[in-house]
Amino acid sequence: MQSCKVHIKGMHCRSCEIILEEEILKVPNVIKASVHHQKGIAVIDYQNNLDSKAVIKAIEDAGYTEGIDQHGWISKNIRDYRELGIVFLFVMGTFLLAKGVGVFGLTDSISGSYNSLPVVFLIGLTAGVSTCMALVGGLVLGAAARFSAENPGASRLEKFKPHLLFNLGRIISYFIFGGIIGWAGSFFQLSTSILGILTIVVGFVMLILGGQLIDIFPVLKKISFTLPKSISQYFGIKEQTNPVILGASTFFLPCGFTQAMQLYAMSTGSPITGALTLGVFALGTAPGLLGVGGLTSVVKGSVARYFFKGAGVVVAMLAIFNISNGLNLLGINFLETPKVLGKQTIVDGVQEIYMIQDSDGYSPNNFTITQGIPVRWIITSKNINTCASSIISSKLNIRQGLRKGENIIEFTPTEAGTIRFSCTMGMYNGLFNVISRGYNK
């Protein structure tokens, strides 16, 4: 038996290895083929004579080319960009279709209060396939798709197991921490700045995961989100337990639905009610998150290359969305919300302003008010099952969950300038333009 090495260009992951090995094994006299995508080579064991032209044809039939791959910051393979364009158009088409049929407005039809566990479960179900998917779902999709891409030989059950562990850790942590915040009241309330930083950090993690899946930035392959080996050994943590820890940590991520549940749990003052509310909510999100994970466990072969690139596009877009939200929470407008000007009227020496909150955010969301004159901010909430119903402003020291109907917030602007407000996720925002007394508008 003889052996030879062949250099191959265009490989990115273990799925590439599987595809190439299957094609090379079809070449006459080949006994074994071991492909290594990181080294860019195929080690071929054969007997008698090896037809080199047949090997090159097998490589090309698999969608790759023979030669030395020059690794750098960005891929020079035209096929990568062609495939990326195809999956981008597919992702955008799917998004527009989902938006057109109202997938992102599912919570508009939910009625009832948070003290009803069936309602909480229903909110969890809709959150798991709509807006909460932007934060938690994107993280799951990125990590899951990367795992499947790196372990194409794993069985479907082995690929799906991490998702079960992720959701188990998520449900347990929500139950435990829900009980704690129900008992401790506002103990777990985080500042706007901390929420913004958390959102941005998660966004960058998702951006790297998405970049790894898109596979046009080879340098990103060197980045890995796993526990250091020394720490894992010290605590006796095996790799398969990491999804449990990741799922448990999502309790602290600033998802609007989650924070609405947390605010309610805090307001109850009951550890039992808090635990049941958050636990049932997490249970409701599980089907949607498991569905995302399930997709990554069944794709393989040439279809896997397109699927993982598509997942990368989705994760990268959600990452930019979350980074933008985090910057909004920090008072930095990356993607400016369209401004709808509002009016103020003076009633008994108080500036009254009116605003409507619904699933689309706030309208109007831009007000001009005068320094030193009390303000009565009258907000009519039409839908509390959205992150827009949890409103915050660091300058006004306001953090309030809106109840359905009329809500009144009172404050007095002490200095001229801009006062920003947003939902706790940073998705929807607005501002007050405070002018000095005597200013001629």
C-alpha cells in the first residue's frame, strides 16, 4: 500500500472533509482518504496505481480545487461569495415573508395578565419564535451550527443533546433566580449602562460566531468559545456540560420579554410566584429554541455548506441588531429610530405630553420641553407583551414596566440638553429636547 498527499483549496470545516473523503474514495484503487481542512491537505492511501487526474476530478466534483490555499484575513475563493449571495437573498426573502404574515407581531393577539401561568407560557412560546430569538436564539444558532459544522460525523442525537442541556440549564436557572428576585425585590435590577454593555458583548460574540459560519474570514477560525482546559479539569467540568452553563447564563441577558417577566416577579414579593413565573416562561421558550437547534442536527453533506452559511448570515444580522440596541442603551445612536414629533401643552403650570406604546414602539417619540417646568408624561400602553412596555431612562432615573392603559410618569427637567429613553432591550427609543426658559423656538 502506498500513500500520497494532495493540497486542496477552498476547505473551511469538517463538513468539507466529509464531502471530499466521500468523493476521493470513489476513485479506483483508493483504500483510504483522510482530509484535513486546517492543513489544506488530503492523505490518500492506495494500492497499485493512482490516477492523479481522477483524484483532481473528484476534488472538483466536490466543489473544491487542487492547490495550496493561501490563508489570510479574507477568502479569495469566488465560490464563497457566490454562495453567500445566494443564502443572503434566501434569508432576506424568508424574513420579508415572516414579517408579511405577522410572525413578529404574534404577541399582539395575547390577552391576560402575568399572574396567569397559561398566559405566561403562551408569551414564552411566542417569545421563543419572535423577538427574544434575536438575542438568545441567535446565540444558540451560532453555537449549535458551529458545533455541527465541526462535528459532521456525530449522530443526530449527539448533535441534538447540547440543545436539550442548554434548555434544561435555562429552565432551572430561571426557576431558581425567579424565586430569588421574587424574594429580593429589586436586587437584580441592572443599570442601563450594564445592560448596554451586556448586549454589546453578546452581539460581538454572535458576530464572531456568524463570521466563522459564513467562512469568508479564515482568521476567525482561531477563535474558540470554550472553557480553558485547566479550569474544566479543576472543576471536573466536561465539555458536554458547557451548554447547561450557557443556558443558565441567559437569565442575565437583556431580552425584553425576559425583563418584563423579571419585573413582574420582583413586584410580587413572593419567591414561589417568582420561581413559577420565570420557570414557566423559560419552558415556553424551549420549543422555539429547540427547533433552531434541531435544524443544525439534521443537515449534512453539500446541503450543510449552504445551511451553515445561511445560519451565519442570520447570526451576523442579529449581532448587528443587538450591538445597535446596546449602543442605544448607552446613549449612542447607531441606527437612529425614525423620529415622530410630539406636542406639549401647559395645564395648570405643568407640561403635559402624550405618547402611545404598542408592539411597534413609541409614537410620538420626540418631544421638546422647557427646563424647570414640571412634566406629566402620559403614556397609553396598547400592548404590554413587548419589550417596549418596559421603559427606562438613566438621566431621569426611571425604570418602569407599563400596565395596559394609561400610565403617568412625572419629572422636572433641571438642565437644558437631550434626555433619552428606550425600552430595556434598546430596540425602541425616543428623546426629550430640553430647552432653556425664554428660548425662542
